[in-house]
Amino acid sequence: MLEAPIISTHTRVHEIAEPYWDEAYDVIVIGAGFAGLTAAIEASNSGASVVVLEKMRAPGGNSIISDGGIAAAGTPMQQRLGIEDSPQLMYADMLRAGLGINHPDLVWEVAFRSAEVFQWSVDYLGVQYLDRLDQFGGHSVARCFTAVEVSGATIIRRQMEKLRDLGVEIRLQTSLQGFVRDTDGRVTGVRVQEDFEPSHPEVEGDRLLQARMAVVLATGGFGGDVRFRSVQDPRLTADIDTTNKTSATAEALIEALRINAMPVHLSHIQLGPWSSPDEKGFGVGPRFADYVVFQYGMAVNPDTGRRFVNELADRKTLADAILAVGKPCIGIADAHAVAQSGWNIERGLEKKVVREFDELSQLASHYGIPADALQVTLERFNRCIEEQADPDYAKPVIAEAAPLSHPPYYAMRLWPKVHFTMGGIQIDVRGRVIDLNGKTIAGLYAAGEVTGGVHGACRLGSCAITECLVFGRIAGRNAAAEPA
Ligand SMILES: Cc1cc2nc3c(=O)[nH]c(=O)nc-3n(C[C@H](O)[C@H](O)[C@H](O)COP(=O)(O)OP(=O)(O)OC[C@H]3O[C@@H](n4cnc5c(N)ncnc54)[C@H](O)[C@@H]3O)c2cc1C
């Protein structure tokens, strides 16, 4: 019999002494992105019965639309290429970008396990990566691998296949509505809404699912939740576009807060500096900006025609610098840079997000940049490349970079968009959720973007996938080690 749940007027949390459950599993994972699917794989491989609950009609979350870039330090490929890297260096890079407010133990876990988890994705999941390594802003060395198809879908597909082989169900249109706890406060299950429709979230029909061992919360970030994000950072209103899916909302995070999970860094919200105001969402511009302009080219203030930042700085430094200019800035590269980067920029050109110019003066006139000033900037920038040193902005000069003197020139407008939420609920290195008193919430684990602390004030590019896989594995294994 279903006991009358104790529901206080202030919370929607069920506290039930001896509930009637509609279904029971050992481990219930909420969210079918990188973190949740990884946790489900590990929990299942540890012998637990597992179900993954996903509110949308399709799995994948933001993970499936990501570029599939994953950072790993001290890998065989780096060694082959003579790149000296280590978990210590990656840890130092992440802390520096995060302005030192990252939780050091979590950062270390990610950096230390980065090579191992990358190899796991190759050996166990069967993910294939492009035969290249990239150095994104804020990383001291090239350590970023990119999944083939340049898409997180490559990784998600492999994870789904594994879960199918393991017999783990991914139940779609099933939305977490609240946690069920026993009278000792242990999370014993979840209240969910089936047949969930984002356009009609108020539909009734809750069911109670028991988690005999634990629940793993992996519901991602809240970059698509204008109300929640603009409370944390009032600048981030609906006027600022986002690269996130509309499903990246905060309701599951809020449910965790309702049961006293400790919030961490909620107002630290990352703006992607490589996005274009000439298209909606993530689009095709970031690939040109991140892989071509920032690595091989330069960015200028259209009013002055001058550079204004180290283009290989971390995302926060870059986005803040563009916002300080106050209008879209212009990222510039040439034919040699495009060839050197190895990227096909046709889609950007087709969508007119990236533009091609035979002469620098045409580029200047198109964007309203003073042509003489731009010519002076270009010559100065080219000297930096030749001399392998940038006295103006200390941009690390990539060894293969060449002076921008091979027309046609390519350019795009740069304007930041909401991309990633560094904040979330606190976890410890075992993936256990921590409450307001600094104690673990029994029966509750979390992983991925719903957690806070790993990235501090600024996440470095390609470190989110590493984090999701590292903490997804940890949370899944430890959840399945709880007593049933
Ligand atoms: C366009 C784009 C490109 C990116 N590229 C990269 C990259 O190349 N490298 C990198 O490291 N990072 C990248 N990132 C960031 C990275 O992809 C994300 O941080 C990461 O995928 C988050 O994974 P996750 O599993 O935590 O959440 P998600 O993948 O977002 O999955 C969370 C899932 O939980 C579901 N959910 C939410 N609430 C509920 C609920 N109440 N009930 C049930 N289910 C719920 C969501 O629908 C979603 O499917 C990118 C992000 C974007 C948006």
C-alpha cells in the first residue's frame, strides 16, 4: 500500500516511511548525456540492475550536439609527437583558467584520470578519433582529441550500443519530478512523470521508482534556462543567445537543492567567445573561430583595426575582452591558416557566417574597419609569427603557424553566447552529493554539468567531456557498490 507521503507545504520532496513503489531498480540514472550513459554503463558492469530516465523524446542532451572534443594529458599520441604533457600540467591549466576557485580535489581527479578515460573511450566504447591534436585557448600544450564526425554523437552512439548490449533500458519522456527519501533522509527513489512533453510540463501522472542502491543525477547544465540563469547572472537575459539545447534547464538541479544539496558557483556561467551573431545557436562559426582563427589567425576590434587580446587565452578572458569592445569583433585568417588547420570551412561560407576576401582592403571595407590600421596590425602580427613571440598579448605561437599573407582572407564576426554552466551541486571525489552541512546525502550521486566545482570560474575547451566520463564512471561504480 502506498503510505500517505509526507510532503511539506514548502517542498515537493516525498518522505515516505514504507512506500509502495511502482518499479524497483538497483541504480536509477537521471539524464542520458555523456555523464549519465557513462554512469549507467559502469553501474551495469558492476552487476547492478539499472535504468536511465530521460525527459526528452531522444537521448543525448547537449552531449550529442557537442563537437566531441576531449582533453587528455600524457597520452601516447602526445609522446609520439614530442609534446611534453602531464596530469600536473593539465591540473595547473584548469586551475589557472578557473581563477583558482575550482575545487582542487575534483580538478585533480579529472586531470589525473584524463588519459585513462580517453583510452577507455577508445578501447571499451570503440570511439574513433581524428588523427590530430589541437591546442585550445588556456591549454599549455596540444592535448585535445576530436571524435570522428567532429561530433559528440560519435561517442553517444557507442555508449547507447553498449547499454543495449548490457540490457539497460533508456526510458524516454520520463522526467524527474522529485526525490523520495526515507525518514533518515536517504534517497531511496525518484518521483517521475511519464509521457513528458516539454511544452506541457504540468501534465499529471507521477510514478514512484525505487533505487535500491542509489540514484545518479546527470541532468546537465542550465544554459538554456533563461529564468534560472538570469537570476544567477542578470546579464544573461533572453537577449543573449545560447549554444545549448532548450532541454538544458534547471528543474532537476532545483530538486537536488530542495533536499539540501550544496550549490557551488551557480553564477559562473561560460560564454563561448567563438560564436557568431550571424546564426542561431552553436552553428558552424565556432569551428572556424576555434580551430583556425584563434590558433593561427588574429581577432581585431572593428573600430580600431587593432588586436585586443591573446586569441589563445581561455574562454572567459576572450569573451570578457570581446564584451568590453562592446560590439562583434572580427576574427581573421588566410588560406594558409585554413589549410594548416585541416578544417573544411565550406559550411561557414555557405551560411555566410564566414566570408572570403581576395584583398585585405575588401575585408576592411566589408566590416567597416579602418583599412590602414588593419594593414599595420597585420604586419605587426606577422612579425610576431616570424619571430615566434607576441610582445603585445603573449599569444603562444603555434609551431606550424605562418604569417597571414596568403589570400584569400577569411573572416567572421565574433559575439559570445551562453555555453556552459560551471556551477551545480557539490560532489566529492567519489561522486557523492554533499549537503549544506558538508555531509553526504546518502543514496545520491551526481556527475557531469549538473555538478559544480571542477571548472571554477572558467572551463577550458574539451575538459567537459573528460569530466563527464571521469565522474560518470566514478559515480556509476560507487552507486552500484552501495548496499541494496
Ligand atoms: C554546442 C556544444 C558544443 C560542445 N562541445 C564540447 C566539446 O567539444 N568538448 C567538451 O568537452 N565539451 C563540449 N561542450 C560541453 C559538453 O558537451 C557538456 O558539458 C556535456 O555534454 C554535458 O553532459 P551531461 O551528461 O552532463 O549533460 P547533457 O548531455 O546535457 O545530458 C543531460 C540530460 O539530462 C536530461 N534531463 C534534464 N533534466 C531532466 C529531468 N528533469 N528528468 C530527466 N532527464 C532530464 C536532458 O534532457 C539531457 O538529455 C559543448 C556544449 C555544447 C552546447
